Amino acid sequence: MYGRYTQELVLLSLNPFCVFFQMYGRYTQELVLLSLNPFCMFFQMYGRYTQELGAYAKEEAARLREEGVRRRSVTERSRSLELLENDKGCCAKCRTQKWMYVNLESNVFLQYLAWVTYPVVLITFSAGFTQLLAPQAVGSGIPEIKTILRGVVLKECLTFKTFVAKVIGLTCALGSGMPLGKESPFVHIASLGAALLCKFMSLFGGIYENESRNIELLSVACAVGVSCVFAAPIGGLLFSIEAMSTFFTVRNYWRGFFAATVTAFMYRVLAVWNRDEVTITALLPTNFRQDFPFDLQELPAFAVLGIASGLGGALFVCLNRQIVQLIRNQKTIKKFLMKKRLLYPALVTLLVSTITFPPGFGQFMAAKLTQMESLETLLDNQTWSKQGIPEEFDSNSHSQAWKHPQVNVFVTLTLFVVMKFWMSALAMTMPVPCGAFMPVFVIGAAFGRLVGESMAAWFPDGVHSDGTIYPIEPGVYAAVGAAALSGAVTHTVSTAVVVFELTGQISHILPVMIAVILANAVAQSLQPSLYDSLIMIKKLPYLPELGWGHHEYYNIRVEDIMIRDVMYITLNCCYRDLHDVLLTGHLKTLALLESSESMILLGSIERAQIQALLSLQLGRPRRLKYLRDRATAEKRLSVVSHPGSEDGSTMVNQETSLSSTPTPSMKPLKPALKRPSVVDCPTEIPMPTSKKWEENQLDEQVNFDNCMIDPAPIQLVENTSLHKTHTIFSLLGLDHAYVTSIGRLIGVVSLKELQKAIEGSVAVKGVNVRPPLASFRDSGTSGTIMNNENKARDLHKLWNRRKLMSLPQEHRASDSDEKSK
């Protein structure tokens, strides 16, 4: 049909109606059949046009094949250009450092300057701004929040200045591209928001004035901080419970879930509104195999990965602490850095940026990728190597950064893990708002990817099951390694749940849980968690956790570690004793005893209450009352001795009697009336008389009726074990506890003594250090019956005597008393 019917066929392919009108006269019957059924037309024209149709079909097939090839090449070229434009746009918006690096590609030296100068400027600004505005914003913030949740007041950590410094400093630190995390600072920021919100709501009164209510809101804010980083509400709440709280209040459980869910929802909805996502999905969705997720033969590999991650987590915590101690112990370096505070972060940033320069050493460790891009490629399901030979990478993906023409993928992953490991531990020591969870998470994913690629190289044919071949998936090992290493560093198991919510898949729950549990077991037996290590470095008043397998915690008792020289006041003491106690010590509470002879503990009284008692006894109202009484008495004496004298002579005699005693030089006050009066000018009193009055007031017995006394302070017996004492202090959030024996006060143990005892009882260089009295304790049972009988007899005597004595009535504090606090 090529020669005769070319025009008709072209029109037929374009529009059947046009062909119908053009060919109406000659080909009416054929077009009717064509409109009804193309196959009918084919059979009718078969005899006449068979050869012509065969030739046309061959030529048309060749033409369509050539057009398809050209169309495919044009589509791929346009797609690559579109991806390149999107990448450039993203760099211009979010990664200025990469944008500068790409535009200066013609000059390597200028590329290096742009790559190094950008992070140095941002880190230096972050450090300087934080130091000037609020130094408490430095670091992760989780150690301070843990200490606050335990009951210790750290007011400067929850102020508005700290909030501003934390937000701006963290923004600059993350924008620099340094291996720093944002999970821990987000926990601090959320806690700051909760504290400021409580302070604002307390202006209207209500339950927000209660301190325990604020602590509950802080615990919920910790879950919000973790949830908004990974869009993982369940893992965020569980992580906050494990990392922040020693004991968690169950009634806050649903509140934490509600707040974390709202946070994750808003985070993902904003991504949809910003057109970064089509709908609400996981942050890093994966496509791991569902029908056969793993084989039982792979479980030993996952277990080995968990044990290695535990060792790596303990090494990371130890390395970070050793770097800080090295800087602090070197006096020369410490003095130099104290004078040049901004020099240390600038030098660290310069070192890390130089190593990660892409044309230099950075080309062997995928330095072009950000942390999220690295994590996305590491979770990729495609195998990068087969039998040790690198496979072809997708040219349009970020996985190209892991391919190098001179080295294979195993070398690239190994260098990435080793270099990022020590650089992250070093970068954490900079005085900027930063965390360590995200860098550790990425390092764990890279280590897991290395193990997965090795497994894929050792088993190139995959796992055989029921005649079906299932290849090894290195992305699964990356997810397992990320959860295991981050869990080992933080001593948490909830990182497994974070990985499930981050990837959107839960089919590999068994390998992930096995690796995370083994990593925690190894790390907890070797080193404290990263947050506990930072608490030790900062010397915060926080009670450390008890380690595993230390049986001496049950052998050491309170009497071995308590302070026996206790400051106290008695029920019949005078105000001078209160004055001396306030001058000699700085205790927040003091023990109230029956007498110095019996040492019976009646209760405890706060320092503010003692100050209120002294102010009430020696304050301005009592002084004015004394001066008025004295002036009235002297006036009456002068009237009785000189009944005919005038008022003027009386006042002259008073002035003469007052001026006869030596007084210090004072500026005279202008009298309100023409005739001066001693009552009108109470401040101009003779010094010896005022001193004598104060001495008389201090010698009076204290009246505790107007004082609030705690009649039931926390008490421990001398035989209480260290383990039980630690549990009581952690559960109740105590600062101190009194040690009594049959009601008698024999000592006091505070958080400081308990912390020293726990740290001292741990094996140090192979030697178990114990308190001295524990070695001389009588472990036998001889004499215990006689001691119990004597204690019972003394107890009956003390009980009978206590019946005859009553405590001062508890005074209901008035508004003025509460304001004085």
C-alpha cells in the first residue's frame, strides 16, 4: 500500500472521519468495514494487498524502532538534566558549601578554601554566640535534663536565653556539615519550651505552679524532642524513658504518646505541604524483602554484628572521655584554650574539613554526601559488589559517591567507619550545641553495610530455600548495625523501634532485637552510657547507675559511708545557736533533735525557716517596738523626776543622756517636727545599747510555733545496704537521708557520699576498693541476740519518754511567710 494508498493510510491513522470523507466515492465499502471491524477489512483486502502490506510492515517496524531508541535517549538525557537542576537547586537552598564547591570546580585551591572556610565560620560563630549569651546551651543538654528530672535544680539550663542560644547555635552547627547530631539538642529545646510554657501558664495560677507537674511536662518534652527528629513517636517515647528517667510515672505514658504523635504528624505534614513528599510516609522508606526477610543461617552474622557494635559503642564513649580529660589535664593547653575559647572549635573544624575535602582524602569516604544522604544510600537494597567486584551503580543516585575507580567498596566503607568514628568523638568536644546520636547512627549503618556486603561477597548465590534463591540484602545489615551501635552508645533498646519507624518496615524485628540486646549487654559491662559519661565529665550531682555483677553493693552498708559529724539544732536551743549554724554551714535542711544528750530525731527544718525565725526575732518591727518602749519609759522617768519641767527641758535632758555615751559618726536625719524625738528617729540609737539588745535577743529560747517542721524526714538504719540505698534515692529523688538507730540520730548520708561510694566500689585497675569499716564488720552471729535485747529495752525507754513530750504545733504558713521563702 506504500505507492498508491500512502495518503489515505496517513489520514486513516490521524482521523477516521477525514478518511471517510476523502475516500467516500471509491472506498466506501472498505471504510465501512474498517469502522466496524479492522479485522474484516484485513481479510477483504488480503488478496490484493498482501505483498504491499508486508513491505510496509517491515519498513514501519524499522522506523518505529529507530524512533523508540531516539525517544529513550532524549528522555534519559532530560531526566538526568532535571535531576542535576534539582540537585543544584537543593544545594543552593540548603547546602551552600556544596554550591560553592561546584561553582569553583575549575580551581582546586579555591574549592578547598570554600570547603573549609564555610564550616569554620559557622562553627566559630556558634561557639562565640553560645558563650556570650548562655554557656549552658553548650553540648547535648540531655545530662542536664537527666539531673533536673532527678530533682536537682539547675535554673540556668531552662531560661529563655538558653533557648535562644540553643536554637541559633544548633542551626549554625548543623549547617556547617560537621559530624554532629541534632537529637539530643532537640530534647533540650523541647524541654526549654515546656519549661517556658509552664512559667507563662503559672502567671494565671493553677496546677502549673506545682513543681511535680513541671517535672512531668519535662519528661513528656523529652519524648517530643526525639520524635520530631526521626518522625518516630513510639520509639521517641521509649527512648526518653530509657535515657532520661530512672523511674517513670505510668500516668505520663499516654501524655507522652499523645505529644510525640502530634509532633511526628506535624513534622511529616509540613513535608507534604512543602511538596517534599506526596503523602505521609516513613522518613527513610525501604523495600526490604517481605516474603523471606532473612534465613536462620544469617542469625549468627547478626549476633556477631551486635557484639562488635557493643565493643564499638564502649570504645566511642571511652574515646570521647579520654579526649576531654587529655585537654583538661594538660595545664598549658587548658590555660591557652581558656584565653582563646574560639580557637579550639576553629582548629577542630579546620582539621575535619581538610580531611573530608572531596578531591583529597574525602573521595575515599563519600565526603560529598550529607548525613541523611549517606544514611539513605546505606539502607539501599541493591548490592554494591558481587564476589568482591563492584557492580554498576545507578548514575542518577547518591550511591555513586561510594564508587571509586582505584579502590573497591569495602575499602571505602572501612575508611568511612574509621575516620567518622574518631572525627565524631572529637567534634563532640567542641563548645557548641551538638549531639552524637545521628553520627553514631550513620557509623553503625556503614559498619552494618560493610558486614552485609561481605556476606553478599561470601555467598554470591544467596540463600537457597525450597528451590528458590534469595540474595543477601546488605541494607538489612545496615539497619541492624545502626540500631545496635546507637543502642550501645546510649544504653537503650528502643533504638530498634526507632529503626522500624524510620524505615517503615518491621519484618526484621528478630535480627534487630538480637543485635541491639547483645550490643547493650557488651557495652553496659564495659563503659557507662554516653550521657552518664558526660555527667561525670561535667560533675553534675547525679547518682550513677549500678553496674552488673558487683556483689559488693550488697555488702557495703550505710554506716560505712555516712557522715557522723552531723549539724543539728535542739528543741530547747536559743537563737544564738541558729545564728551559729547559719554561719558555719550551707545545708539546705537541718535535723531537729530533742536534746544533745538523747539525740532523738524529731524532724527536720529547712534553712529558709531558720532564717525566717532569726528575721522575726531581730527584724525591724521588733527593733522599732523596743525603741518605742524605751523612749516611753525614759519619758515617764523624766516626768516623774521633774514634774514641773517643760517638754523642752525634758528633751534636752534626754539628748544630754544620749550624747554622754560614745557613738559612731552618723549622718544626722532631718526631723519631721520642729522638736526632735527619739521615737521619730529610731535609727539614731547608741551602738552599745543596740548591741546589748541583740545579745539579749539571741540568748532567748527559740519558739518553734511559727515554724514549719517536717515531722517525718526520710530515715535509714545503719544496716541498710548500698544497693537498697541507691534504689531509695533514685525512686524518691532524695538529696540526703538521716541515719538513725532506735530513733537516735547517728549520721547522715547525702548524694555526694553515695556517689563516691558507688564509684569507689567499682574495680579500679584490678583492685576492688571498699570503704574501710566494711573490712572490720563482724560477719558472725555471736552477740546479736544480746544486742537485740539491749536495743529493745532502749526502745521501750525512749518510747515512754516520747509520750510525755510533744512537738510544736505545725503552723499554717500565712501569705507573708510564703513570700519570705
